[in-house]
Amino acid sequence: MTVDAVKYRFDGRCDICNDAVQFTSTQGWFRDYLLCSGCKSIPRERALMRVIKEHYPNYATLTIHESSPCGRGVSTKLADECPNYSYSHYFVGIPPGEFSLQHGARNENLEKLTFADHSLDLFITQDVMEHIFHPEAAFREIARVLRPGGAHIFTAPLVNKAKQTQRRAELSASGDVIHHFEPEFHGNPVDPEGSLVTMNWGYDIAAFIMEKAGTPSIIIQIDDISAGIRAEYIDVIASFKH
Ligand SMILES: [Zn+2]
């Protein structure tokens, strides 16, 4: 196997490492390839951290839950710095709220969380909300468990941009997957088969969340190469619980 040569190199400072680093890429597609020399994070992870820091500079003192952490970048930073950080994955067939010894993680279904109302300050998801069959239920549940003043801060590729959001796939009444487009899968840290993409989100995701969950959202686009934040589809969405 040959290793691709680095074609792009930028000196800068990483919001995740808090350190002077180099951002390098072997490819022009920075979204998956512009890596931090310190923490190996990718641009959307650094954008997410920037938004968390700017809106919740006291984040280390907050009660934070992350669904489906990726084992690097923001996930490990929050785990290291925040005593009240917890995380879960979704395992089909295991009762919600239970700890799976097999997987070494708590099981939570975003569409039916077991947390009490108003029990979390921040809810974090990274490229998860495009894989949910009932996103209206997931946004409603996340809003339910957030404390007033809290927020769901997340990334999801808004691939449709200004075009209307489309459902790529949904579940029939009997639980079969109905595909409206050619099935597309993204990498999943707990499933080698990957995760089916169910939603092509656009900027109307903010209106969708407001309608379904009642939480106003902002969509934040950051371009700051000095922090290694430059790529397509790295919008950060923050939905605030009032
Ligand atoms: Zn870094």
C-alpha cells in the first residue's frame, strides 16, 4: 500500500488540542482529510468545538451527553475535561438505558431516550441526525431532556443546502426499510456495515426542529483556515432550549 503524499499544509491553532499544530491533507476534499497533527481531528469536529466554546465557555462544568461518540476529537476532549460527560450508543435488541457489557457502553435510542426531563445541559451529536428514521421524535426527545438554557449542538451534513430536505429512507408499518433513493451508508464506529443515510438535510432543518421540537436553532458556518476549519458540509447547528 502506498501512502498518499501531503498536498496541503497549514500552520495554525486547533480548537480541540488548544495547541499550535499543522493541518495537513493528502486530498483536496478537506472534509475527511484535513487532519490536525495533534489530535487527528477533521474540520467539522473543530468547528463543533469552536461553537461549544463560544456559546458555552463553561462547558467543562456542564452535564453533557453525547450520542455515538467517535473516539477522538471533541468526544475524547469532552470526556477528558468534563466530569459530568456521559455517552451512549444505539444497539438494537438491548433495552434502552441499559449498559451493554458486550459493547462497553450505555444503550440509548435517540427516538426514545431514558433520561429524565430537564436533566442535561448539552446534548452533542456528530453526523448522527442524518441516520435517524424518525428525526422528529429524536429532536423532540433531545429537547425534552435538555434543561432550560441548554442546547443540542451538533453537526450533520446539510447536503441539500437551500433545497428542501428529502427523506432518503423510511420504515414501513411492519418495520421494513423503504428506500426513496439509492441506499447510501456512512462509517459507524459500532457497526462495520455502516449507517444508512435516511435524510438529505437542507438549511430548512432549523424550521423542521422548531416545528417538531419547539427549539429555535442557528446554523453556523465557519471558515477559518488558521484553525483548520475549512471544508464543505461542516455546518454546526445549535438548538436552544428556552
Ligand atoms: Zn487538534
